[in-house]
Amino acid sequence: KAGVTQTPRYLIKTRGQQVTLSCSPISGHRSVSWYQQTPGQGLQFLFEYFSETQRNKGNFPGRFSGRQFSNSRSEMNVSTLELGDSALYLCASSPRTLTGELFFGEGSRLTVL
Amino acid sequence: GQQLNQSPQSMFIQEGEDVSMNCTSSSIFNTWLWYKQDPGEGPVLLIALYKAGELTSNGRLTAQFGITRKDSFLNISASIPSDVGIYFCAGPPRSGTYKYIFGTGTRLKVLA
């Protein structure tokens, strides 16, 4: 069974630009979560989608948004990039409808210059 | 905000030694997950715990769900060099949600 796939793995942007990251969950998983990982703040929850609906949102500004498609694939977007947005963005999918295991992808490493 | 405190923050051990680390919360959790992350990779799920007092093993790894529901423990027996990495605990502060909190991590270094 293929794992969680994230694209792109690495990208470099400049301040003010926007970026879109993509996540394909494990087949059959309908819940997709996004996390930001930085050395200073650790792993922080961004948002979670289930059946194309955002069920939970973390404490991030509105520049961070996401969506989920009918095939459970998900994208997240960050607009007006800031230097502090440099991070590893991790997507995770889950087999249960509510609380259960999270299976992570390898992440998308974003560098903002 | 709510935090999960992990200890120790880092540790050096000799190959073959046993390792213990723990994770504590200020509130009750109903699920505990333990992950290992290698540099540049995503976290890999090691063990999931769902019941207070539960003891679960995965090879040389054993994790326990504390009976107070505010802590969890991970033990690694007979450590090997590939155990090097950062170990995270995680859980949902509220039942029925995937809005998980992650611990600060325990960095493990194994000396051959």
C-alpha cells in the first residue's frame, strides 16, 4: 500500500509570493491533516479535512488555507509568504473517522528568502 | 497553550543499552501516539495507545499509557545505531478530533 505522498519535496520562494503544496493520502483514508514543523515551535497543527470539509483549524493566520478534493487529496496554500513561514510542512492521513493513528508523508521543505 | 513535555530532551547511550523516555500532559489524553523522525523525513508511527494502563510492544519498543491518562512512556531495549533520531509523543487534548499536540521531542544518539 502506498504511503502518504507530498509534492514538491523542496521549494524556494521569496517574500510576498504564494505557494501551494499537495498531499495524496493513503488509499482509503479520508482524514487529512497538515502540520508545520520548525526548530523553534516544533510540530504545530494547521488544519484537518474530512470528506472535503475542514473540521479543525489551528492558530495560524488566514494566509494559511487548505482544501480537500472528492478523492481525499488535499492541498494547502500559503499566500504573501514571510520569512517565518520557512518550515517543513507535513501532511498526515488517518484511517479512522475520529481520533486514531496519523500516518505522515515525507514533507515539503519550504524556504522563504 | 497546552503542551506535552518530553524528557529527557536528549540522551547519549551506548549500543546495547536500554532507553527510557516519557511524555507528560497537563490534561487527560485518551490516545497516545509515539513517533520517530529521521533528519529530513516525516515522523514514522511506532506505537499507538488507546486505553489507560495499556502496554504495547513493537519489536524492541514498548510503550505504556499511564494510568492517570496524563503521561506515557516509551522504552527501547538493546539499542542499535539505527535507533538514532528524534522521538515524539502526540495526542489529542480533546476526544474525537485529529487536532493533535506533539511533544517537544527526545533526541537519541547511540554510541557504537
